[in-house]
Amino acid sequence: MKELFSGTNKIFVFGDVILDVYNFGKVERISPEAPVPVVHIRKVRKTLGGAANVANNMVKLKMTPVLFGCIGSDIHGKELIDLLNAEGVNNYLKEDNFPTTSKVRIIAGSQQIVRVDTEEARKFPSCSNALSQIDALCEDCKVLVISDYGKGMVSFDISRYLISKAKDSGKILIVDPKGSNWEKYRGATVITPNLKELSDVYGEELENEDEVIEAAAKDIMGRFDLPYLLVTRSEKGMSLICTDYVFHVKSKVTEVFDVSGAGDTVVATLAVGLSSGLDWKVAVQMANQAAGIVVGKMGTAPVLYDELMDSLSYSGKRKIYDAGEIKLILQKLNRPLKKIVFTNGCFDIIHKGHIQYLKEAKKMGDTLIVGLNSDDSVRRLKGNSRPIKKEDERALILSALEFVDYVVIFNSDTPLDLIKVLQPDILVKGGDYTVESVVGREYAKSVRIIPFVNGYSTTSTVDQLRNDKK
């Protein structure tokens, strides 16, 4: 299947890099020196944390991050560089006179006994060559990320510099914030606080309710000149608040094992989606799914591309395929027991008519397979100004609908070849067709025509938008 994200796009990541160390062991006795458990270490795992974890998540999602940060001239700094290189993260880390920020955990069984932090508030190197290097690294990036862990790297001046640079060049800038003073983040494209961080900035503890979150977010957006705010709300999912709309996405029910690094995954997935040209709502849905995956893992761990793609069906299975993979779908279907329904279309801008049409199609059988015209196919059928949305985004939106079981992208002008292989029980088309005019009808057991919902059409929507713009 064609990749959802454009791996050639670069994303600039700036912030506090951290080395996370996990010492796993077993407690079998109490120390004779003091009343404390003796942990016999059996395994040590070192992972990337902070801004380094954000960048690593991007690599795992098949994107290209460009990481800028600072480390000390110590063993932890060397280990962090080695990990970044091993994971394929393009990194431009500068050595300074401060220790490398590290968090060393001692874990017995599944219980964390103690955490030992090595850190010192560092200062961003203010030399002109550092800013020149940042300018050069940002040049080819559509999205910039500030990952602030409060370790000193994200100073007021450098934060203002990056936000101003993003505004001047029309880039998206995402901030993962720290602390209650957001003046240094003023004018960022989007800030991604959790509920506690939002409460701290607002000035009082907020209930985790939609209306409360919306009101507080809009107040903060006005105070700090923010067009978007994405609030992560633990078991209640996420809320995207912007000047034009509010979008709540519920959390996928899962066993929460460890929330370490979940915020990094949210920021990374959001950046990857926006850098690939996906709609804000779709990018937020993906970020929510990604967070649900990583909280089920032990320690700081990234989300993998295949994990995210499988989860986007909301049922844990892959839903998007290429035409050449139709046989993979057939292998999963129990044909004697399952009635297969097939329909197709461009589905350029999803509207009420599409939703009603697909719901009715699903009611006719057990499995609904939607054939989706590729971008090239849509251009041949609709003209060079279409499609409005890329095939990967159209496929992703369709796959998020619970009544759509599979989406198959095809590049020909008609789905005839798909229908030949699939041989559906029911072939469904919209109300402007007759049974005799339906392509592939001879390969289906029956053909059904579903009337259109009056007043809804992608073409008319596009025409209206163009007229409004004029």
C-alpha cells in the first residue's frame, strides 16, 4: 500500500534531549546496611527521551526529523548520540558544560523502586553560528516542533525566535509546553498541554468536561494569540479547539501500563500528519490513536507505523489496501458465511450524502468494501483541479467509519478489475445509475441502487466554495 506519510518531508525538532535508563531486576533480600531492598539487576534498557523521543517517533512513522539540542561531554551524552544514530535520527547536538540530562530508573518486577535524575538547568548557546545552523536546518521543513521539558534549552529568546521564524515563512509550529508562563510561546500555531498543564496556565483546577475545557482553552488562546490548542485529557481523549470549531476525539479503551513519553508521541504524530498535508481533525485522530498504543508499553517507547495503521480502523485490523492486494482481503473473508457488499467512488469531500449512502450499503450485508479512485483516476474523471484531498487522506477518513470494513485504492477509471476478482454478493451504486449501466454487474450476484440524499454533492460543494472565494 502507498505510504500514508511523505517520508521526504523534514520536520525540525528543537528542545531538551534526555536519556532514559531502565534497570530491571528482582528483590530477594533487604540490605544489612539500611532498611532498603536490594535489587539484583538482570537487564538494562536505554531509550531516547524528551525531544529525542519526539524525533524517534517520527522516524518510526517513516518521516525525517532534524533534531537540534545540547548534551554534556559525558558518557550519557555519548550513549544518547549512539542511540540516535542507531535509530536513524538526523541529529545536530552540541556539547556544552552541563551534564547530559538523564533519568535512571530502578524497577523490581513491575514496580519502580526509585528514579535518579542527573540534570542542571542549561542555557541555549547564544552564539550566532548556532542560530545560523538552526536557520539552515529549518529551511526545508514545513513543520517545526518545540519540545520543552524545562531543562533550560527552550529559553524565552530562542522560543520567540523560532515562532517568529515560523510565522514569517508560513510554517506550522507545534509546542509541547512546560510551566505556567506561556508568554514565550505566544503566537505559536498550536500548543499541546495536558489537563494539568492547562489548569496551571488558566489559574485554577479544571474539571475534565468538554464545556469546561472549551471555555478555558478559548480564554488562553485569546491571551496568547493562539489559533489552535490541543488538550490531552487522559481517558477522555483529546480536544482540538480553534477559532472556527471544536473537535473532541474519545480515547480508545486500553490498559494503561505506562504514560511515559505519551505526550512526545502525540506531538510527533500530529507533526507528521500536518507535514504530510492531512487535515487537522485527521491528524488529531491519529495522534489520539498513537497515544493509546504507547501507554500500553513499558517505559518510554515510540509508536510504530504498522501499529498506527492497524489501529486506525478502531478495531485493531488493517483496513486500507491497494487494488493489487484484494486477494489479501479475500483470504480474511469467510465467504460461505459472510455476505460481501461492494461500492466505489471518489469520496473527495465527505458529506452527509456519503455517510447515509455507505450506512445503507452496509445494512445489505456483513462486510462493506469501498473501492476508492486514486488521485490520478480522479483527475482523469473530474479534471486537473480535483481531487481536493489526496487519496491517502480520503482512504483514512473512510476507514475511520465503523460501517466501512475495507478501503481499496484503484488507479483505473472503473473498478471492473476489482469486481472481477472480488465477485461481491451485492454491488451498490448511487441513484443516478440504472442497473443496466453499472460496471461489473455481471460479476455480482445482485445489484442495488441507493437513492442520493438531495442537496448533497461534492461537485456542488467545490463550486460553491469557488464562487464564495470569487
